[in-house]
Amino acid sequence: MKPILALFAVAVLIIVWGCGGAGGGTTTTTNNTTTTTTTGGNFGEGYVLDVRTGGPLAQPATVAAGSFQAQTEPDGFFRVEANQGATSLNVSTPSTVGYGNWSFSTDPIVGTVDVGDLWVGPERVQLQGRVIDVLTNQPVAGAVVKFAGRMGTTNSSGRFTLSEVAYTSQTQATFWGIPILVSAATYVSSEFSAEPNVAINGMVEVGDLGITPIGDDTPPGIPFNIWGRINPLSAAPGTTVRCLQNGTEIRQFTVGSDGRYFLWVPPGMYTLRFQNGPLSAPDVQVELEKPNQVLRVDATLQ
Amino acid sequence: MRRSLRFLAPAVLVLAGAVSFGQSNVLEVEIGSARGGDFSAADAAVREFNKDLARLSRNYRLTNQAAGLTSDRIQFSMPSVVWLTQNGKRLAPPEPSGPRNGAPLVLQFDNSGSRAFPAEYRQVLESVFNTAQTTLTAIFGPPSVGGVVRVLNFDADIGDRDAVAGGYYVPNNGMGQPEIRFPVYNAPETAAVNFIHCLLLAYLGPSGYEYDALSEGLVRATTIRVSRIPAALPAQFNNPASRETIELVLANSYDVGAFYDWNNQRALGGRRFIAPNLRNVPLPPGGSLGGIFLLRYQMAGSAWQKVLVEYPSFPAEINSRAYLNPAIRTDIGAFLTAAQASIDAIGGSGSTVEGLPFADWFARQYILQTYDTLGLKLLMRVIPLTSELGPNEFSVFIIEGNYFETRAGGNELLLSGTAFPIFWEPSFNRVFPSTQDDRMTISGAYGAVVPTFPNLFSGSNYRMAVDLPVADRLARVYLPVGAIARGSSAKVNNFYGTVIGAENVPGGSISVRLTYGSGQNVTIPVQNGAFGERIDSEVYNLPGRTEIRVIRTVSGVETTLLTRRVNKALGALGVDLKVDANRVFQLVDLPLGLSMIGVPVQTLSSSPSELLNVPVSQLLVARYNAARLQYDLWPDSGAFERGFGYFVRMPARQTVNLPGTVDPRIPVSVALRPGWNMVSVPNVQNTSLGNITVTVGTAFPVSFSDAIGSSLGADFFEFQQDGANPDTGSMIPANSFQAGRGYFVRCLSSTGATLTFFPSGMVGNRAGPPPPVAPEPEPGFYRFLGEFRVTRAKTSVSAQFGQHSAGTMGFDPRLDSQLPPGLGGLQASFGAGNPQFRQVVGMKDKPDFIFKIEGLHNGKPYQLRYTSLVSKAPPIQLFPISGGQPIILQPGQEITLMANGTTAQFIVRAASGGTR
């Protein structure tokens, strides 16, 4: 069979098998487009998961969308009917689990909507942080932050706060493994981890989450474990940064217009020397203890 | 003073009364200053440990039940060694109460009291020991320390009977005595198997191996072997029902059975099978295993079972050496030397395992890699469904994803995320079995789909390649679809597998010939890369040596393409046969200083230090992590992964050999995460862009050029070392992927993407590579596209500028392309803000292009050449921003610039009648 024919044959098969999906709809696929038509109502589907274990609850939870209800399956999956455009789901955990009731906001439910993983747990905390542009370090307003079934938007300061986030003080093995998803117009969507932060007084502060502009993204520079800025910036370009070990020069970096230098060296004791024509800065002694340790050493030319 | 046991976060595990898994599979229980008689803290720790394992076992059993693999009658076990520690140090090994090495164990049971077993149960255990002892000693060697071992009933303490998972061994109970603490199992067969396991741990005594892969692996393999020798167990178990129960116990927690090849994945490796931080984390009640440690235990048992198939007395040989030389128990080099000496002692000089010298064989078993590697790990596990298939179900597999990150100290972070499995039929068209299998939700490190694969080839078997990309990790397995069990037939095959790299010719056929027992042969045709057969032979069913050949037959003439020896376990055998897969790829003359390398092979070693031949103290390896927007510096960069690019800093010029395996003559994939990715060709062939497809989520694959601007950035880059300073360099745009080189590729899709590299020729139904998709013309047209190239000595960089009907003054990922900030090396760019490799504006825009050169060496001459790339570029004027007369350049002209600083900047303006 010629490749193009095989491809087409596969597409036809999908039409047949697509009907075996989650129910209520048909899927039609051509070589490059997929159209899903759902009939018979609006449904939210996803998983209810336990932040303590990383898996489903030991007993089924009840998921409600208005007057509609559904029970979670053994793996935590649920599919609940909803009024068209519904934007909230309520999860009632069984009394034996004892996590109480949880309310989640969702995208409007029209047709079948995957609402993702709804995490519940023995504790509820706030998760907060700030979204910044990695190139400018400026806050990004209007970025959407999703975590553990919670969703929020950054304010003009780039800050966000997600409330009622599932948590357990017993272990962070699962909590840190849940991705913090950050998306914003003209930025590459990125995932972050809450690690190594833990809840203090009911608050998990994850600090700055840097996202990269689509239009201004650049390949990364070279790897480094000693770096710094040369001040003043106006005098920085052309500065030669020398790295010496036992008096022998082992690295050299010529500073560009961004005023920064980068050195990549094995663990050890080093001397950094800065020179730009008649200008120089005092030598700096540094000790790198581990290869994955990153030191910042700024210098001011005089 | 009694200290209560506390289960605390990993960071504070060292507190009194806490438990941890230290080195090897040893459960360490800190008893603080209490040296005396109250060891309830230790008991409580182990109870909790066993409870976790029991829950795991129940879940695992449910999974296997769903797969039709096991019954619900079987209890699991995970006996372990428990060391009591005081102030962080192990209590001294027991003073032997009898003769040391060579003396037998003497079991001592309590006759009464809470630690006494029911008489009947005790009788079973005593009977097991008395019957098995000779066999244990024959296979495993005599105990390292003979004498009294107490055997105590801890069933009541463990509490919830359903939660009881197994017994454990205590080398020193705090009073100088070793103890086996054992529960009461419902099934005597379960008790027998698990008691053998505990006895073997007692045989090792205080002389156990430092790594789980060795200690636990050898014990489990020996348990498998002993349990299957009818004479080694009391006569009461010598009946079909008991034998079946024993086999099920072994299948559940000692042996991975037919699926060794599929599970032989790098993620298994490490010093410890259970991550220290997960010791006290409850296991999820769903299908998740809460990590992959049970699979590790099974794989370790299976790996060593392969050795025992050829050398049944291997454990005795290696143990006798290890008891005399402690270095063998802690140093892998010493262990490998001793292991080769052991098989030589049994089988004669030059003995091999599965046809390989011991060290080579050992290196190919990822479960036996004791080197802790950090970073993301992804393991794909597959289980074929062989029963209760619907009549129209052609082939069904459970596909599990296990996704975690290994951190310092062997801790594991259970990750969550979404994966979009890609199913490739033999010609590498993407197949969508059913909508619910297009997406795998991973939570707490675990996700699963259960696709039903279609009958694509009129009833013939076929090979399905399954790629599971998660973030920038990708796991692949090859499944023999239709070759194991079909809903239309009651027949379940017991020899099956896939073949890749076997090049057929017109009129030829490919087959697999299995030789087993005393030379019995069976030849099975390979259909679309897969084969399966039922061999109704008791000899075949037994564990034993086999030889498997892949044969091409043309006009009755056979050519052997591959010969592989496999020591099979009991029952079925599944194999993943790769013709011409072993390669040593050379990174020729890797220069002193910075290089960006690519890894085209699946390296056998997990140690970059070993592969690069650079001491750990000097090792500099880094891989960019787009999720963290910074480099992962070794050791965080982990083991070298096929298809990844890395920066390395070599201390001297050197040719580096990368021994490993490839997937020959077949497309191989690499996963991209959003942002910049360091990748390479995951194969030893250079690959042009026309032979690369890009897959995003549940969409059909598109060509590389079609993906530009939607899921991929406009350009991808390679690193060029600076001619004058080897620790700096430039990013230059690339136009193809060379094997062994690393590249920066930018992924624009928020869900990531998968690059699939097609070889220049393919086998199977495909006559050649996928039809190269001609780059789709940009919508619109260029007025011109020009290039400036700056050259000095061997260093050359370039940047482009132009006008296009679809261009804008802003950034358009289909036309414009970015460059990195200064790396300290020579770099050319356009743009006033962030540097661009290519800046294209609209027809009506009238910009002054800003052209910048960085990384110049003061006082040195540089050649600047102006070239017309598309349409006829106009003559231009070059205005130095620092002042001075403009230079007029025609396309094709070259001038010499003398650097008077490290940076030069120009305004580029079309001469009259040009761009303005």
C-alpha cells in the first residue's frame, strides 16, 4: 500500500472507532482536521484526585454541576451532565475520606469539556506568586495560572492567588509533582513546580514564574555556573573576565553589550580578574563546591 | 528511655524513631538512645512499611486481574532487611552464636507467648526450612554467618490482616540476635515462597550486597528457582493446585515473566528500588503503583534468573567470594570481576551470559545499573490482554506511563501531566485506536490507556511502535499486534515479538527461528514486523536457554540477519529483536572547550563521566531545561539520553566513543517541550528536514516545514566554537541534523511536540522514506532577502534581512528569527532590540535595519560579505553608528572591517532605488 493510501485508510478507520469513545458523540477525522460533534447534552469530564496519594480517592466522590450529579469511577474519572455554559463543579468527598466539599470553576461547559484534574486533600491552602517576563523581568498582567484544578489571572503587578488549593502537610511528593500551568497571549505556555515551597500559615508562595515571549524568544546562551554583571553598564562591553586557578588562566570571557559574563568551571577555588583597557575591578576569590552550584559575582570597573 | 516512632517528612527522617531506606534495600530504623529491649518503634515502622506494600499489592493485583494475568487469591510479599540504627549508625552485626561461615542456620521458634506461631503454621515453616535447606545451600551457598536465627510471629502486631504483606529480617534485634519476623499467611504456598525469601536474606545475614539490584535481585532469583524445585519444598506442595499458586505468587512479586525486553528501560536503574522520600507516602487506591519499585523488584528477580538458567550455582559462587572480600559487595567493578570469575568457575574459561561476557551482559540490563542518575524519568509498561477479549477485538494492551523525577539522594518526585500517546503502524502512519486512548492523564506519576488495536492487514500480525512523549521525555515500545491473543480465537501464543531493522528484498521473506531444549526448532513468519506462535511443548515451557535467529529467505536461500541468545523464564517469551542495533558512535576530535554534542545511540552506560572519559571532578555537562528556563548542570542533567543535545566542556581534544544501541532503519522520535530544546538525531544517520515529521497532541503529523510558525520556530541553531576562545562561541542557523551534533529547536506549541526522524531507507511495506513534503511556499513573496556574513579564520556567522509581502515591523515567527544574546563569541544580528538572525519587514515598511556584530577581537580584521539570497537584493549603504563615512555594498561584494572594539554596529539602508 502506498503511504498516502495507508494514511487515508487509517483516517477512515478512525471514523469507525471514534464512536467508541466517551459516549454521546461522533468524531470525524480527515487527514488534517478533527471535528467532534456531541449530541444529547453538555458534559464536564475529568478526574478527582487525592493530593495525599497522587491517585483517586479510596471511595467514590460525587461531582455535581447544578442539579446534575455523577460519581467518580475507581480511577477517579467522572463525566457529569451540566446545563449549557455551566462554569462550576462541586465535589463532595465521602465522609470516610473526610475532605469535605470542594467547588471548582471551569471553562463554560458546552458540549463535552475536559475540565482536567480536580485535586482534593485534607488541607486547603492559598497558592500565590508572580508571573514575569524572563527577558525584561517585568510583571505580566492577564496571565492565566492553573494548578490542581484551580484557575486564576494575574493582576497588573503580575501577582496571582489561587484559593482552596488541595494540600497535605504530611508529604509534598504529589503536590510538587502537579504542574503550575501559566499561559498568556504572546507568551510560550510554561509549566512550573511549586517545589521546594511548602505551606506556611496556609499559604504556599511560589515566587516569580518567568515566561518567555513568543516573539522575543531567543536560544539560550551557553551554560555557566559563575556569572555576573559588570558595572557600570556603559563601560562593560569589551571587558575581559579571566578565571584563574592556582595562578593559571583557565577561562576567559569578553563581555558584550548586555554587560554580563558567564564562566563554566568544575568545582574548585578560583580567582576572577576584570579588565577593560585602563579600567579594572579588584580580583575576587570564589569557591565552587558542586558542579551544579551557580555563583553570581558582579564587578564594578574603576 | 523509650522513643516513640514518628513518621516525618523526608527532611527530618534522621530524627529519633524515624525510618528510612538507606543504602540498598535495607529498611533502617533509628532507635535513638534506646539500646535496650523495647523495639516497638522498630516494629511500628515495619508495620507501616508492610501496610504500604500490602496496599500496593492489592492495587497491583487488581491491575493484573483486569489484565487476566492473576487470580485474586494471591498475596504479595516484600520482605526486607531491617537494620536498627542508633545515632545514625547501624548496630554492630550480631556476634555469631555458632560457627561463622559455612555453618547452617538454626531456626528458633517461640513455643508460647505472643510471638509463637500456631503449631500447624510453625510446622509448615519448619518443614519448608528443613526441606529447602539443602537446596538453598546448594544454590545460594552456606550462610555468611551460621547459628541461631529467631523466627517470630509478628502477625498480631501487623494488625490488619489484609494489610499484611510480608515478613522481614533483622540482622541484629538489638540484643545481638538475628530475627525473621513473619506474618501468618492464609495460603501455605504463599508462606512457603515468602519464607524462602526471608531465609535467603538470613543466609546473607550482615554480608548483604550494598545495592538492591544485587542483594534483592539474587535473593529473588534464587527464591524463584528454589520454589520451582518440587523436592525443595515439603511434599504437601507437590500437587498441581499448590504449584499453580506458587507460580502466581512468583509472577506477582518475583518475576516479570515474558515481558523482560519491554520493561528493560533506563528509568529502572538506581541504587535503591524504593525512593527514601516515598517510604511513608501512602499508596493511591487506584491503579497507580505509587512509583515503579515493585516492577524493579520483579525485573531484578528476572534479570538474575537469566544467569541462573545458565549457571544454577552462580549465587553460591559469587556469595562465597563476596563473603571473603567485602569490596565485591560494594564496588561494582570488583563485583563484575568476581561474577565473571564465578561463571568461569562453573562453565569454564570465557563463559558468557546469553552469549555475552558478564560485564557486557550486565551493562545491557538497566535494572542492574546501580548508578543514581538525576532528572526526569519516564517508563512505559505494557501488558497484553489475553482473556475476555470481545470477538471483534483484534489486539488489546494496557499501556502504563510512569513519570517521575529523581532528585539528590535517590528521592523521587511523582509527577503529573498529560501525555498524548502516538501509535505508529509499520509504515509509520499515525493510528488513532479510539478517542479515549488519545490522551493519557498522569497523576502521581501514573497514567494508563487501554487501546484496542485494529485489524489493519487482513488478519496479519503487525508491529505497532508506541511513542509516549511527556514533557521532553519519550519512551517507546514495539508491540506485536495480533500476535499474542485475539478476540476471535481462544488461542494464546507463548512466543511472540517484534523485529526491526531486518531489511527485506523483493521476493524475499523474513522469519524468526527459535531453537530451544535440546535443539528443537520452530520457524515463524514475520508479518509486518511482528510474529507470534503457540508452542505446545513442555520443554519450551520450562526456563531454559534459547537461540533466536532472524532469517531472510530469498529463493530458498537463507541469510541470518541476527542471532540472539535469550535465557527464558517459565512460560511465554516475548522478545524485541533489533537487527544491527549495536553501535559505537564516535564523536570525532571533540575539541578542547565548549561543544554541543548530540547523542545518537541509547548509551549502555548511565554515567557521562564514563562515556566522555572525563573524571567526575572535571565533568562539565549541561542541557537546557525549557521548563526552568535555565540549564540543568550535571549531575542534574542526568544520564545521556538518545536524541538529546548537550553542552560539554572537554578538558582536552579527544575522540569520544559512545557504545550503545540504535533502532535501525526505522523512524525514531524525540519529544519537545514548549520553548527551546537541545536535541539531536536519535540515530546514527544524518537527517534532512524533508525526513522529519512533527506531531502535536492528537493531530496528524506534518512536515517540518509545515510546522514552522505553528509548532516550531522559524530556525534551529547549532553551536560554533569561537576560533580564538574555546569557551565561547556563536549560535548559527542550521539546515539539517547531523548525527552526533546538538541543536537548539524551538517549540511553539503549548502542549509540546514530537519530532520523528525518518531514516533514508525503510523496511517493511514502505519502499522508501516518507514522501518529502516540499516546503510550502510562504504566503506572499519576497521583494528580496539579503545576508551579511562575517568571517575570521574558521569562524563565520551570518544574519539576514529582507522585505516580504507578508512581513511586518513586528515579529512574525514564520519570517523572522531570533538569535541568542552574546555568548562571548562572534555573533551577527539584525534588530534594535533583541538580536534577530533574520529580520523581514513589509513592502511598505521603510526601516533602517540595525546590523550588529558582537564578540569581535580588537584590532583584528574581519571579512564582511553581502549576498543576495532571494530575488535580487538591492545595493545598500552601511553607516557605522560610531560615525564615519557610509560604505556602499553591492550583492556579492566583500569588504574588510578592522575591529576597534568588541562590538560594531551599523545602520543598513538601501542605496537609492533600494529598500526605501
